[in-house]
Amino acid sequence: MVINLNKQNYPDRGFIKGDFLNLKLAPADLVVSFDLLIHLPKENLYNMFIEKLVSLANNNGVVS
């Protein structure tokens, strides 16, 4: 699994897996989401994801 490999290669960094909408995450200076939004099947999930993404971004967010 990619997360396990990254934990080995970058032991000083944190990696989390789970349902983004249900994870308890602290705000961060940078929040990044790449190639994800197109895969959300329903408009309400899209909106909830965007709201949480924005609420977690203290200073900057990148969505692609």
C-alpha cells in the first residue's frame, strides 16, 4: 500500500487514510486535493467535501 511505503520512506511525516468527510483533522497551512472531485458521485458529497476542505485550509488550498 502506498501509505505504508510512504511511512517507511518519510518517517518524519504523517500519513492518514480514511473517509475524508468523517476524519477528525486539524486545520493546516496548506490543504491539497488532486484529481478527486470528479469522482464524487453526488452533488451533496461534492459540496460537503468543498466545505470541509475550505474549513481546514488556514492559509492556502489547492484543488485540481
